Amino acid sequence: MFNCKIAVAGLAFLLCCSFVAAQSPTPAKRASEKQTPTLAKRPDAKPDITAPGDQEEKGTEPKNSSVGTGAKASSKSTAQSQAASPTLRKVERKELNETPSSLGGEEFLFRYKLQPGMVISSEVTHLAKTDTKVDSVEQNSHSRTVSQKTWEVTKVDKGEMTFDYKILEIDMSQRIGSEMEIRYSSKAGDEPARQFKAAADSVGKVISTVTIDEQGMIVARSDDTNPPNLGMGDITLPVPKNPIAVGATWDVPRELRILREDGTVKTVRFRELFKLDKVSAGVATIAVRSEMLTIISEPKEEAQVLQQLSNGAIRFDIDAGRMISKELSWDKVVVGFSGAGSVMDYSARLEEQVTKASVKSANGQRSAKTTSTTKQ
């Protein structure tokens, strides 16, 4: 059932690096090739439970080489160094479309200002509910995921910031129809159910090493695939190149590939639109929503893109140069996605809140501790 697929989506959703995903990702092409958009699955496809934890972490294993017997210690040291510094692949930088405010007023320059040794901790909560009706058969599903994630900044060089993305803890539950609810908590140490195993295997590991520029654009990453978007954007909020005033907008164009009824592929285009709503005490509130640019009239096609269409708000600390919270919601109904009379009602909510940010000094002590509630 497709609602089973959507229920599971919330579980892998938080493991992607925006990365937050549960649609099947298309392998990203290398820097010399044009990036391939994600291929969405049809609503009658079998559930696909994937997450970065399912895939090998590339660039973390030492290359094979001929090493003499007397060089074992040196080889081990080299291997550890390579493991600590994974190979990053370049990512095609997206370009923003910026529209200045017509209201005038004070302008603000948005830039990311991550520091070496900085550790940013966040709590992410994702709730999803799907109700479907096909041939008079009704079914519903509910899922809940709460995770603790961190960014650990390892390098800052010439305006580019590199950090390791980790999930430290995760708590999940899922119920489909009248079946018994299944749960998993990494803190409890229980054996995860099959649905949760990929997520459980990712806990405590570096999911990806990511490099961003001062505008929050991803320019390199260690994983071999770009996580599907699922309506929540990249791991970072992209910010404009130029100073902006309240009322200014900017957007990022995106593409998604979906399957037609005849099995052929259709490319649909949409955009993530951002608007600066207000700035108070150095904290900006930015409205965000996803907008379809391609007209879709077939319900089966519409059902494949419903998870892409979210709206909400992001708070960005201009002085600190980083996001401090994000709230997104989904509320979509599709009629006729699986024959006449079929109905799908999908609703979800995601909340991400920075709980602590600190900088580790050379002696290992952490300082400059802050929380997301220091500025309102």
C-alpha cells in the first residue's frame, strides 16, 4: 500500500542531510556532468525504505597499496588519516533567483559564519499521517520520529565550511491500519524492526561530510547520492548574495522525475520560494513554500509529488550566521490516484530546533555555548 510507503518516509526522512528521505534517490553525477533529478516512484510502487545508512560511506577506506613489513605502523597511521578525511565530491552549485523588496527599509546581509571546532546540536521531530481509500477499502498510517543530530565543523577555508553530519539518538514509532504499533529507541538498545534497521544503523555514525559556502550552498559532500528533497530543501537554508530588506524574495529551482501511466518518465519542475518576513533582535523569520511550475492534471502523477509541497518558516540568526529553527507542514489530498473513488489524504509536520551551539578550543574545552532560545 502506498500509505505504508509514506509512513516509512518519515523515518528515513530525518536521516538525510535536509538529508532528511524515503523516495528512491538517483545517483548524482560527477562534477563534470549535469546533476540528474530525482526519479519519484508511482503511488502503487512497493515501499522503498532507504537511508544514507544503507550505503557504504565512500572515501573513508584507505586505498590499497604495497606496504613493506617494517612500514605497518606508518600504514596504519596513514589509513587513520584517510578515514578521518573522507574524499568529497564536488556538487553543482545552485543559483538563486533574487527579487529585491518593493518596501524599501533597512537591508541585511545573510552569511553563514561557522567556526572550526563548532558543534551545533538540534532536535528534529517529524510526524506524518496518511489516510487512503481504494475500492471502498480504507487504511491509515501514523509515524513519529524524534532525533538528535549534530553538525561538527572540521574545517573553514576561504569562505567554505566543512562539517560532519551525525544522528546521535533516534526514537521512532509507526502504526499501519489495525496492526500493532512498532517502536524503536536507540537509547533503549533494543533490536530494531526491519522498517527501522537502516535508520538504527546510522546512529552515531557520520552520515555525510558536507562543505557549504557562505550562502549555505552545498559545494561538496562525501556521500555518493544526493538525498531526495521531499519538500524540505537542502540541509541548509540558501541565502541571497546581496543584502536584502523585509519583503525580498528568492527561490531555488528544482526538478523531479516521475512515472507516467504508460511507464515513460516525465520531468516536473518546481521551486522553493523564500521571503524575508521580519527581522527582530538580529533574528530573521523567513517564510518558505514549495511551488509547482509544471502543470500536473493526472492524479497518479500528483500523488508522486505531494511530499515535495511543503510550507513553513525558518529562523536565521544573522549575527551568529546559522539557522536556529525550522517548521514545515504538509497537507495534501489527492482524489483518483488509484482509480475512481480513491482518495489519499496526507498530512505531516516537521520541527527542527537548535538546542546548543558551542566551539571546542584547542585544549578540548567547549565555550561560547548558546541555545536557540537566546534570541526571540
